[in-house]
Amino acid sequence: MVHQYKLNGYNIVLDTASGSVHTVDEVAYDIIAAYKTHTAEEIVEMILSRYGDREDVTREDILDCISDVGELEKDGKLFSEDKYESLAREYKNNSRVVKALCLHVAHTCNLNCSYCFASQGKYHGERALMSFEVGKRALDFLIENSGTRKNLEVDFFGGEPSLNFDVVKRLVEYAREVEGKHGKNFRFTYTTNGMILTDEMIDFVNRECHNVVLSLDGRREVNDHFRRDYMGRGSYDTIVPNFQKLVKSRGGKGYYVRGTFTHNNVDFTNDLFHMADLGFTELSMEPVVCPPGDLYALTEEDLPKLFEQYEILAKEMLKRKKEGRPITFYHYMLDLKNGPCIYKRITGCGSGTEYMAVTPWGELYPCHQFVGDEKYSLGNVFDGVKNTAVQDEFRGCNSYSREQCRDCWAKLYCSGGCAANAYHATGSINGVYEYGCELFKKRIECAVMMQVAEAEEE
């Protein structure tokens, strides 16, 4: 399968199965588009009718280009055969290890964000803090179910994990005590809204956490529209200095400032650039996840505006890199040469199989976005996974498990998409969140264009 598009002055041709990327002139672009549906003579006539007034476009040139396309096809770099579908289910069925846990150490929060998918940290249940005993058992569960895998990932999540910071410290201390005995290496992530970050917390996460995720939506007026405390006060003026202190002491690496954009700020690039001007260079901005009837839900009318925003962002990032002040955008991080491996590209994030969320009571869910939905409860860290039917449902999710995905050029970039987004949009983890798909495909087009531009610059 081939995908062709034009962006920022480039004519780009992607070959889905091989991962090959080609940049071509207008004539070759049109020839490739017609190559599979027209004869060589038909292509010649079509191209001559379009470009016949150009001296550099002759019959011989067109035939040479058709021949070149044929050679690329023979070499498996254009119109290559997709041989991965039969492997997708096999890979997931053969994977029986757990590699990561999202520890919900606090089902409570000191902010009252109205768009919060987790119902202000309560996950539609009771407020609670995870005990050390439950967290310890969760780490043991991860070790026991990780097989021969060495690197294990643990995200301290909430709610707001800083509200249970003593338990976080004790759990990290315990993990460091036992990891060597079992031949493991724990890598921790800490996700925080920054409201009560102290120097002690900053020192700790900089020392112990592989990554830190910092929640900020951008400009003061945008951030404070949703991210308020229970007194209705905005969080911007409190968290920005805390985040700046953390990032500076961290050396500017191993973190992301993560925002959410809604119908209220479809001009989200202004929020990203504002955060960059604050000194934050590692950035992520996610579309809101909410029922379509909510006032802040993204609409069909927003979609072309969002496409434009992604293009603006890509061009500005190229410009800033040339100027020596680069920024990183999470969704534009694309390594065309070295990864990810085909296993990851066809099997996805591993939610419900390799990755699970743990509630304060030790209950297991496929990921944090399913917590509180009892039909997706998998079991618990004490007894293990008992709901194997649900786990098998997640094991069946891959790049080819949805009919709409089979003929999509982006399936080996999105790995089949987010099961939680599909569920919330359609009621099934095997559904397709079409709005999210459109945004994802636009991001990939922009990310590939940036790679092309940088390659040409080099």
C-alpha cells in the first residue's frame, strides 16, 4: 500500500509495509499515483497532456520514470507486500509477560479539573490512597509475571501522586532493594500536576525517576479555564515556577510538559509555543477525551483547524531547530531508520496484557482509562488475572483486528490505535475512534515531512 500527500512544498510517497519514504517531483508523483491502475502508454499520454509544455518532460523521460518505479517495486520499496497480518495475533498470543504497571497511588486530587476523564481523580468511585503493602505487592506481582524481561516500567499516577508521596518513596526504596536479586531494573515515571511540589520531591524524582510528566495546558487563561482548585482558583501561577525549577534542576531532559486541548483552544500551537517560551522544550499536547455533547468537546468543524495547527507546529519546529532553539513534540518523534520494531508496530501498547493499571486496593485494569469500569476488572495483584476473557479480548487487539484498519496506510504507525479511545467512542475496544484516527494520520504526515526536510537540509 502506498500513501501520497503534499506538504510544505514536498511531494511525499510512503510505502506502508516497507516503511520506505520517497520525495519526488510533480511528474513522478503523478506517475506513481497512476502506476497500478493504468498501462504505461496510458500514463505517458496522461503525463504529456499535463506537462507537455515543459521541455524537460518527454516521452522517453516518462518511460524512464515508469521503469524506475518498477525497479523500486521489485526491490520492495514501493507497493510492497504486507506480510505482517498473520504475525499480529501470533505475537500477542505468545507474549505472556507483564512489563509495566501504572500504580494509582492516589485516587484523589488537589485540583478540580472539569474535563478530567478520571472524575477529579476518584475514577467515579471513592477517594483513596494506596497503602505501602498494596504497592509492595504490586511490585512483586510485576516481578513474578515479567518472565526474563529485565527492564520493568512503573508509573506513579493518580489523581495526584504527590498526595501519597511517602508511600511513593517507600515503594521506590523497596524496588531498589529487590531488583538486583531478581535480575530486574525498575524505571519509574512520575506524573504530577505540580501544585505541591517541594524541593524534596524534586530532588527525589530527579534522582529516581526515568521520566516525569508535568501537567500544564499552556497560556494562563487556557490552563486556568479547566485546571482549577476546589476554591475555583487557577493553577498556572503555582505550577509554572515549580515546573521551571524541576526542569532546570533535571538538566532539561527526561520530562514532558503535557497539555490537553479542547474546543476552547483549537489554536493549541499558541499554547505549545508559550510553554516553549517558558523554557519547556519537551512537549506533548493531547486532544480532550470526553462525551461529544460536552461544551468543550472537539467538533467536526474543528478538524480542519486542527490539521492547520499541526502543520503550523511542524514548520515552526523546523524553523526553531535551524535557529538553534529546538523543541520536541511527543507525537512528532519518529525514527524512520531504527524503530520501533515490527512487534511493537503491529501489537500496540500492550494494555491488558503487558501493561496494566493498579488501583489503591490492588485491583487490576487494562489501563488507567478503564479504571472504575467493573466489566474490565481483570483481577488483583494478590490473586493475579482472573478475568481471562477480557484479557483475551485485549490480546486480540492489533493493527489488523479492525476491518477499517486493514486498508489504512497508517496502521503500522498507530498499531491499531488506542483501545480506550475506541471503547469510549464506540462502546467496543475493537471499534474505531475515527476523529482520533484523522488527527493521528495528520500528525504522522507532519512528522514524516519534518524528517524529509531535515534529511534534505543535511
